[in-house]
Amino acid sequence: MSVPAIAIRKLVKRFGETTVLQDIDLEIPEGKVSCLIGPSGSGKSTLLRCLAFLEEATSGMITINGEALGFFEDANGRRERLPANQIRAVRTKTGMVFQQFNLWPHMTALGNVSEALKLVRKVPKAEAEERAMVQLRKVGLENRAGHYPSQLSGGQQQRVAIARALALEPKIMLFDEPTSALDPELTGEVLNVMRDLASEGMTMVVVTHEIGFAASVGQQISFLDHGRLLFSGPPAEIFAKPRHPRLEQFLDTYLDRGASMLA
Amino acid sequence: MTPKLFTLLLEAALSTLGISLVSIAIGFVIAMLLSAALLSGKSIYILPARLFISFFRGVPLLVQLLLIYTLLPVIGINVPGIVAAIVGLSLCTAAYQAENLRGGFASVPPGLIEAADVAGFTGAQTFIRIRAPIALRLTFPALVNEAIMILKSSSLVSVVGIIEITKMAQDLASSTYQPIPIFASAALIYFVINSAIALLGRYAERSLKGASA
């Protein structure tokens, strides 16, 4: 079997006394869409942030395409922090999309997408902007290149944020509740861009409350509750006959909500 | 009040303006370095920066100017009055500007820094391209305010032998026995200069906003 895109081994994350993630073991296969679902406070966003190295795990290890992220831990649990430039190198294999978009307000859409190419990859300005335009076209926003974030709708901002992450040609895209900050009528355009990405074979890890999206696009669904990974498997298994009582309860809440919206 | 007297005041206004603008610019650079130090998270940089800020905010500018003017020659550095004036004003405004900037930096949403972080920016790149420009936009009105304060405070540099508006007005008043028209003219010149700074500031603020609103 090939190396998984991401391997998480015995990952623990504590904030002071509080354990947010407890012994997470998970492999994310290459070219698949992996959805992390679970109630608020289950630790799913923290897990994703560990994958982006925005949070440093307390113990355990993450490898991206077989390369250790941030820390190397040997079999005896001895842990060593890797040098900063190596951390940066491994991190650039992933691109991240945030719930709050986090576009830089003082730069245009084109500026947001081309900035890291110019600054980090040292691509000449003209070429960087050309490559940024390719990404903006991909998310359907080439005609908004000169707009500042505040001149764009939430859905458009999130699509620019996706283009910004894609511009660095990551192997893996991480999405942290990408539609939670959007008005319901704007979620569709973002989910469509994500569907397109998935169909191109991008490896994606998506923390989401969009159970519909997870069910239709997700190829691996992982359910977290109270910092533990309770279930991970193909959607057919998880949605057809949920076996874990907590999972059943969680999905029921969503179904209830959907039903009450229809009533 | 003859045109000749008014011309003398205007000439003195040039030194007020020159000293103030140079000091504000130097002070801004120092303030940026101080904010970078305060944000570094390393106490080896934070503590000296804090000490600097509390000293220059806590001691009257007049005393600072006299201290610089008299202290430097003692340790073998002979400085002309103009240098002492610019050093004094720069260090003082640096402390105030650093405090303003610190507030601005603290208001930069952490998510914007995380976005730079995941894109592979180094700490310095994030500071220069993300944190500083955003903090600057947030603190711009306070910086304009500080420029006006410094321009007015520059009247104190007469103590180190600089002839600027206030000193010139005093000299002219005592030699011509016409204090009221002369001081009124001095007030008018300050008022016009500072109104111009405020207007320019508002204009710049609008165009900065235009670029992000």
C-alpha cells in the first residue's frame, strides 16, 4: 500500500489541564476527501489545526506524505522539534482554508492570491499574477481580481481564500468549517468549488457541519466526540447504519433539524 | 506688525516644520522597531522596549531636551542644538507612537497572521507585509494626532538654542514692544500648519480606506 497523504499516530493535544484530543490514530488516503464531523467542542477543528501546524500537538506524531510535521517522535516516545525551515517545507504541502476566510484586507483578490508566490516562492511579479489569475479563474472570480475583500460577498471571499491556498500548489487542502460563516444561500458556490477540487483528485480534509456534503462528497468520514475518534470509515457505512450511540444521536440531531425546517 | 516681522516669523516656522517632520519620521522608524520588539515575545527585546517607552513618556520633554543637550557633551559627544532638538523630539514621539502602534498591532485579527503562517511567511515577512500595514491603517488617525502634538511641542526646543516660531515671537515681542500682534501671528501660523496636517491626514486616511473598504 502507498504512503497515506497524512498519518496521525497517537496524537494528544492538551490546553493546560484540558485534554482536547486523546490518542487520535487516523490515516488520510491520498486523492480522497476526508470529512471530520462531530459536535461543537469535539476537537475536530483542533485536529485540523494540528495538521496545519497552527497548534502543536502535546504528544504523538503527524506525517505528511511520509515526512514528519513539526516533531519527530521515536518508538520510545522521545520527541524532538524539527528545524524551522524543515517545518516550513513540510507545511507547504498543505493549504488551509479558514472559517473566517482570513483574507488580507489591504490587498486585492489578486494580491491575496499572488502574495505568497512572490514573497515565499520568489516568483517574479508578472508570473505570480498570471498564476494567481489561473486560480481565480478556477474559482470563477477572474472578474473580481481587482476587488478588495470588503467589496466581495462572503462566498466570493471564501472562494478567493481557496484560490489563495491553491496558488501554492499544495498536495493536500485543509478546510476548517469553510461554509459556517456564510449565509445559507452562499454556501452552494463554495461547496461547488470544493466538489470540483475533489473531482480533480485533490486530497482534502474537511471539518464540516454540512452533513449533506460529507455524505455526498466525502469518501472517508471520521466522527469525533469529546476529543476521541469514535468512528472512521466510508460514508455508506456511517450514514446507512450508524452503530455508535453517540454518532446516532449526533446524526439524529441533524436529521431533526432538517425535518423541522421542512415542517 | 510689519510684513518684515511676519516674514521673520515665517522663516522661523520653517525650522519648526523641519525639525518636527524629521523628528516624526525618525520617531516613526524607532516606534516600529519598538513595536517589533514588544511583539517578539522575547523578554530580552520586550524589557528594554518597555523601559524606553516608560522613560520617554514619563519624563517631561523639556527635561529630556535639557538632559540630552547637557549630558552628551559630558560623555564626549558635542552636539549642536539642532541635533539635540531632533534627538529629543524623535525619542519622545517614538515612545508615544510605539504605544499607539502597539494598540494597532493588538487589533490585527490573529486569523490574518495564521493565514500568512500557513502560506509559509517568515515572522519578518508577516510583520512587514501583513501586521505593519494593517496596524498602520488602524492607528493612522492617532499618528496624525501625534504629529500635531509634536509640532506644538517643538516650541520647547528653544531651550537648546533653536530659533523656531515661539522663540522668534518672544524675541520680536521684546524688541518691538508689540507682543499682541506678534503672538497672534505666531498662533495663526501654528494653527494654519496644524490644520494643513489634519487635512492631509484626513485625505490620506480616506485614500487608505478606499484601498480597503
